[in-house]
Amino acid sequence: MVRNAVLTVLEAVCLLAVLYGVALVYVPAALILGGALGVVAAEQKLARPPAAHRKEPGS
């Protein structure tokens, strides 16, 4: 669970760095790219199956 959260934060930081770099050159392109990446991120979260709860041994 923690590993998944760390990877999600790392992914977000990397994408923000890319958007910042693009914005330094051309702001409208960064806005379009940010919107497209937001849609991809939302689709990725919706496509994941819900986490299954494991039963403890002896329960």
C-alpha cells in the first residue's frame, strides 16, 4: 500500500516537472499536455480493480 502511494507521488512529481519544462517554452502547450495527462491519470485510476481484502490466517 505504501509502495503504491510512493510510486503515485513519484509519478506526479515527474509529470509536474515535465509540464513545468514545457511551460517554460510555450504555456498553451503545457495546458493542453496537462489536460491530456489528467485524462490519462483519471482513466488509469478508474481501470484499476478495487483492492481485495485478505483474510488473516486463523480467522
